[in-house]
Amino acid sequence: MTLEEAIGILEKDIHTDPPKSAITARKHDKAILMALKALEKQISKKPIERFTGNEYVCECPICHGETYTPNEVEIQSIQYCSWCGQKLDWRHK
Ligand SMILES: [Zn+2]
């Protein structure tokens, strides 16, 4: 199962407008939203490259936390944003 398929399945499980008294349903929805947020961070996103005037820095597309541009070896160790945990896609395409 791909991450996108898992997200699609979980999204269908969210209740549409549950009544305030339906505490279990609301907790269930909250748990699903937390899971979705975590799953979405596993889908790699391209960092935003920016030149500051003397060096290239990369910015997380989600939280805009900065990291430096890793070299080919370091890419393996910087697979995730160190600020928010977003998976980063360093491939050049
Ligand atoms: Zn981030």
C-alpha cells in the first residue's frame, strides 16, 4: 500500500460534522487527523533553494526551517527536515 492510498483510506474514516455529544467519534477523528499529518510528512517534498548572497541554503517547504545544501554523501543523513520532520526530496529533476 502506498502512503497516498493509506491517506485516502483514512480520510474516508473522518466523520462529517459529528454531534458535540459524540465524544468517541470526535476522538476518533482527532486520532485520524494526527495520523494523516504524520503520514503526509513521509511523502517527500522538494526543499526550496535560496541564495542568501554568499551561500545556497535550502528551506523546508512546510515549516520554512533552513538547512544548508547537503553534498551527495550528506543527503543520506539529511532525509528529513530537522525542524518539523518533513521528508525531503533532494533529487534534481
Ligand atoms: Zn520543516
